[in-house]
Amino acid sequence: MARTAGARTVRAPHGVELTCRGWAQEAALRMLMNNLDPDVAERPDDLVVYGGNGRAARSWQDFDAIVATLRELADDETMLVQSGRPVAVFRTHEWAPRVLISNAMIVPEWATLEEFRRLEDAGLTMFGQMTAGSWAYIGSQGILQSTYETFSAVASKRFGGTLAGTLTVTAGLGGMGGAQPLAIAMNGGVALCLEVDQDKIDRRMRLGYLDTQAEDLDSALSLALAAREQKRALSIGLLANAAEVLPQIVARDVPVDIATDQTSAHDPLLYAVPDLSPEDAADMRVHDPKTYVLHARAAMADHVEALCALLDRGAEVFEYGNGIRVEADLGGFKRALDFPGFIVAYIRPLFCEAKGHCRWIALSGDPADIATIDAAMLEEFADNRSVTRWLRLAARHVRVQGLPARTCMLGYGERARAGKLINDLVRDGKVSAPVAIGREHLDSGSVASPYRETEAMIDGSDAIADWPVLNAMLNTASGATWVGVQHGGGTGVGRSVHTGMVVVADGTPQAALRVDRVMTNDPGSGVVRHADAGYQRAVEFAAEQGIRMPSLDA
Ligand code: NAD
């Protein structure tokens, strides 16, 4: 396939030499480049990082302009990035973020997929997905712990704490979905993963996320059922379209214990349709997108109907954050919302204490820095079994992908402790260069997404989008190094508003304060969002932690 104009291979600089005027700017530059590293990004030639069409910059020309601007940016200046294009540099002050980003924001009445595509085709906007457009993506490892914890929660709820002896059927082995087979196997289970793109299957096997590929459905099922019987962990990829093959799995009465999906359903143009050849599909996507969307929604209706059939037979079924239920509903299947999204089913109680996934990235490029932080974290959180269990598992299973990184699920209070520990290690020279600290957008306080993070809030506030905007402003005021507010990530255009942030720990006293403020206030906004909605645990937790909420006092 021809490369997009200007495409080239990008990798972040490694080592301790600055190519910018300060570590804040250097961190933004290295993270932007890391997002597009061919080992990290799904389609780097098109600037697509993950999530179907989530880009890091609007065009290669804009990428070059961002890089040139970061190289010159002073410590009291801030670059504004409007949907992947660096539109201005203003004098601010040393404590201000070096970069402020807004991606794909559209006035609500215009925020439809059709209008977004018109604006995108006109070169006026860019889909940033979640961590792509706010330069914090680190490959499938970024979602691995979250996926692992979700399947652990399924194991605890239904299967006595382990997935040994269970079969999970899912689809989509892309940037995020590719974490599923490893996460299921790490929980002891068998994963059968349907994927239409052979390159994705090869990539997951190469990166150590998928054990094997089956030639056809018969051999996939015999491998899967033997491993299920023997209570042996195994992940199997099958080159297949989920809308076609999941109904066959139902028809054969396969004993499926768990079913979900991570195809790129958030944008129907990205969902593969079984009744079109790849050539016809490619042609129709370009020349007749409306008809393609009709085909895709009909296929998603078949796909979700099969998921509901598994639900009726007693399987644990949930949507995995890609909006497939609402697309199936639009495709005419009216029971699509019979099963819940994964946040409602397993994650919400964690959100009440702002427990979510942070990540730290060694800007040196040296995996030894991550090992040093791992060791210090194991000591600092020695009495926290969830942290120590994960860090040990991650050190064993997660391969380096781009800049070395680690994720860890931490809540309010814990994140500030981790941030201080990392900044101290940089200060003391135990870690060789500064560290970028960020988080998932799958987060408690920085996302409004009625089909995912804020589905079925107890006060009905699912679509209230003040929270991510407040979170962006709070992170800006608290000294984050860059902040991005975005629209449409996860479940699609018109369906979410969310904020990302990164703060750089460079070992200086100023960084110590910035890291402390950001790593306290950012999760604090999550506790507040849930306490304000009336979740009792969040109300109690806010009181225990001394988080001031005048609205509750009143
Ligand atoms: P991706 O585009 O990298 O991968 C999607 C994969 O689905 C592709 O490999 C594609 O070939 C495959 N596919 C498409 N249609 C198919 C079909 N009918 N049958 C089988 N395979 C099919 O996207 P991603 O980064 O893996 O994200 C997947 C989805 O999950 C997106 O909708 C994204 O918005 C959402 N998401 C979920 C989370 C989460 O926490 N669960 C986080 C971020 C994003």
C-alpha cells in the first residue's frame, strides 16, 4: 500500500541528551514520537496510533510543525494544538502546561459522525481517540492491566476467582483489543479471539499477546475445548468475521462461559462486514459510506444477537467499551442493551475511590529505569496485594514496546505517593532520566461517556460533560505538563468527552510540587464526581480523605 504523503519511520530519541530546551518539551516530543513508533502504533504511516482512526497529529506536515515548535519552545511558553495542528504559541509562565490540546470538539448539535467526517475530509479536525491525540499511548500494555482486572472481576463474580476451566469468546485484536488474549490467559482461562485481519493476528503473536492461531473454526473449537477441559490457559486467534462466526458458535451449542467484543464498532465504517469482499468494502467505504454504514449496522445487529443468545444460555456477557450495543440497536436489533457495559458490571465501585490506571514511561528508553521503579514500588506498596501482584505479573509478561513503560492501578492518595517516589528516584540519580507520568482516559473523573464510563449513573447524570472540562482546567491549574480535552474516544463521535494529562517528574523541587498537585487533584476529581452523583462509598471516601466538597456540606 502507498504511504501517506510525508510518511516516514519515527522513533523517540533515547538517552539523557536533550533535543529540546527543557525536559517538559522533550517529554512531549518523545511521547508524540513514541505514539507513532512502528512497534507501538497500529498504522503509523497514516499517523493512526490505535482505536481504528485515533491519530497523534492531523498530517505529517502538522507532525513536523509540532516537532519543530517543541524543539524551540521556551520554559515559559505554551503551544496550542487544535485537533492535531499546532496553531499558536503564547507566553504563559513556568508552571503552565507546555502544551494544551483540544481534539475533535464539535458544538453538540453538530456532533454527528457524518458532520465529523465532513470536517475531517475538509482537513479541519482529527479524531484523537483517547491517548493517541493526547500523546500518552504505550501500546497494548497500556490497557493490559485494566483488561486483566476486568477479567479478574468476572472470575470473582462468576467462577470462584479464576478463569481456569472457562472459555471466553471475543473479537478484535487491534491496539486495545489485542490485550484480551493475554489478560484472559493471565487469569488462567481460554480465549478464542476472532479477527478479520491476518496482520493483527501476526502482530499479537509476535508481541507475545496471543499463543497460537487456528486454521478453521473446527480446529479452534477443539483446541479451546480441550484446554477448557484440562483447565489450561490458552489464547487462540482465528481469522474470521465475528458477525458471521459468532452465530455459528451459538448454533453449534459451544459451551461459552464469557463473551464480549473489541472490534472498532465505535465507527461503523471501521467494522468489517461479512457479506462484502475486502475490495468491495474498501470501494464502498470511499464512494458510498452511507450504504456501508447500513451494512455494518446490520452485521453488528447479527453479532450482538449472537451475544444475547449466549447471555440467554447463562454466559457472562458485557460490552467492552466500543459502542457496539447502540450500533446494533441502530441496525435493528432491539435487545442490544440487554447486557451491561463493563464499567457498570465491574468497575464503578473502583471509580468511587478513583482507582484507575496510571502509567509511567522512562524517557531514557532504558528498561532498567522501569525495573528500578518496579522495585521501589514493590517496597512502597508492600502491603497492597493488588499492586504487588500486578507489578510481579507485569515484569514477567509485558515486553518492552517503544519507550519502556509500566501501568499500575492506583487510587486517590496512592497516585501521589507513586509520583513522589518516582520524582525522588530521578532526583537521586537512581533513574537515569526524567519520567513521564500519565493515565488512561478510562478513568473516574475525566470522562463523560453514557455508554461506558458514565453509563447508568445513579443520579441520571450520564451525559453531563462538565466533569471532563473541569478535570482539564484543574490539571492545567495544578501544573500538568500537557493536557488534552477530547471528544468521541472509546464509544464514538457524539458519545463522549474526556481529558488526558501527563506530568513530567524530572527530579526538581518544582516537579515535586507539580507531580504532587496533579497526582492528587486529578484522581480527586473522580472521587468528587462520584460523591456528587450520590455514590455512598465515594461520599465516605471523600470525607475520610479530607476532600473538600462544599456541596455536600450544604
Ligand atoms: P483497532 O482498530 O486497533 O482494532 C479493531 C480490530 O477489530 C481490527 O484489528 C479489525 O480488523 C477488527 N475487526 C473489525 N471488524 C471486525 C469483525 N466484524 N470481526 C472481527 N474483527 C473485526 O481498535 P482498538 O484500539 O483495539 O479498539 C477497539 C475498540 O475498543 C474501539 O472501538 C475502541 O474505541 C474501544 N476501546 C476500548 C477500550 C477499553 O478499555 N476496553 C479502550 C479504548 C478503546
